[in-house]
Amino acid sequence: MKDTYILGIETSCDETSVSIVKNGCEEISTVVLSQMDTHANYGGVVPEIASRMHVENITLVIEECLKKANMTMNDIDKIAVTYGPGLIGCLLIGVETAATLSYIYNKPLIPVHHIAGHIYANNLVSKMEFPLIALVVSGGHTELIYMEDHYTFKRIGGTLDDAVGECYDKVARVIGLPYPGGPLVDKLSYEGKDTYSLPLPLDDDSYNFSFSGIKSAVINLVHNESQRGNEIRKEDIACSFQNRVVEILSKKTMRALKEYKVKNLIIAGGVSANSGIRNKFTELCKKKGIKLTIPNIKYCTDNAAMIAVAGYFADKAGKVAGIDLQAKANTSLFEI
């Protein structure tokens, strides 16, 4: 069977990334140009700046990716691109670039949902086995998803308010850590003790999550301790906060695996790089005989390799687009 090479393009936020993946499982080359240092000066991503930097960098990144692979556009079979969700200005750069390449080189264009990309990053680690449950944890999403087969997504539950990654960054800001704060909270948690009384967020029988309460609890805790003139032990707050988050994520996910009688779990999204989450799920899945797959760290954050992989399976599911493909800032994975 002829090999299929897909060029993936990802520009949903502040990474300009292009990748070439063979047969939906083998990375040939990937280039990621991060804007993190620029946005750190503002304490978060500035959409206008991010869009402008994508415009400046996208052509250079495509050329570098092809050069690394020792390939040309003539060697590419299809083009996959993130069409949403994300920052609309950033998405437009990727979508317009992909549509232009599709038109010029007469290559099929495949629309990829950003969260599908995160899920399919796991296929670069090992072949996805079904049925499975995916726990998606990122800056904008917290979802539990059931998949019977490739490109079938059923929502089991999700966040009712803040996403877990967003909550990590807000807690980091409250205790005085720089942007991006999530990884720093994770690191700091190992230096502290679980001494602060923080609530276990939305500890109920549903598969939904809510992190606004624990975020508010940390804000109130820091404010009250400051008012009393007490020392704010950042490492202990980080430890107490992370323990509650990991506990509720693992508690509901493991219950879902049991209820749905599933033996395959994948964790996806930027927060899947969190060592507390990785360690807890590794321990629990080993005990329960669950096959756990977590992407390599380089595939956890936004990258085009995951988009190219998802594009391969999206194409097999008949998901194709014309050059009039529209970018969508808000779009549901469960509508595709």
C-alpha cells in the first residue's frame, strides 16, 4: 500500500508549527516556533501580537519543515490544518495558508479540530486501541471522551467553567509565579506539603468538572493570610492545590473506565505534561490493569504533528474541505 504523507499546520494560539507525518503514526519532521518569551512580557497571550507573529513566521516554518524532511510539496499527499477552536486571528493564518497550498499544489485539504489533534498525539506513542476513554486537559478544555473507533467522539463529561490549565495559570499568578505558571505550580508542589484546607472541586456522581471554586478558594486563602500578616507558603499552596486537582481528575476518570468497561485510557492536552497527573494515573492504571497512553512531552503542547496524525484519520472518516474552509474560534468536537 502506498504511504501517505500529510503536512500538518497548527496556529491556534501562540505556536507556529508545521509537521510532516507518514501514515498517521510516524513523524518525519516537525518545526515549532514558540512565541512564549514574547507573551511572557504581558503575562499572557496577546491575540493581536500572536496573529502578527504567525504571519511573519508561517512561510519560514513551512520551508524549514520541508528542508528537515528533505522533501518538497510535490512529495506531500494531503494538507491538514487546525480550523478551530482557538484565537480567530491566529486560526485564520493557518487556514488561509493551508487553503492556498491546497489550491496551488492541488492537494486535498483536511480540517482538524484542535482537541482531536491532542487526542491523536497519542497515536505517535502507540497504536490507539478501542474502545477507549480520553481525558483531555488543557488551558481551554477539560473533557472526558468515549471513543468506540477512530474519529468517533462521545462526550461523557467536561468542565462547567474554568478549564484545568486556565485554573493552574490563575493560581500561579495569585501566588506570584510568572507566566506560564502551570508548569511552575507543578514543580513547586514537590517542594511543599499538603497543609492547606482546599475543597475537592465538584466531588459528585457526574463526570463533569468545576475548577472555579478551588481557584476562588486559593484567592481567598492568599488574601486572608496576607490580611493577617501570615507567611504565604507558596510551595504548600501549590502542593495542596495540585493534590486536589489530581484527585478529582483521577477519581472521575477511573470511575468512567469502570462504568464503560474500558481498558484503554489516553490523556491528552497541554496539562498532560503535568508530572502529578502522569504519576497518579500511571500508578492507578497499573493497579487496575488499564493500558495508559500519554504523549511524549513534546507532543503535549500545541504542535502540528498531532494535527497531521488526526488529519490522516479524519481523511479516512471522510472529513474533507474546500479552499473556502472557515476558521472557527468556538466549535465543538462533538459536532464533527
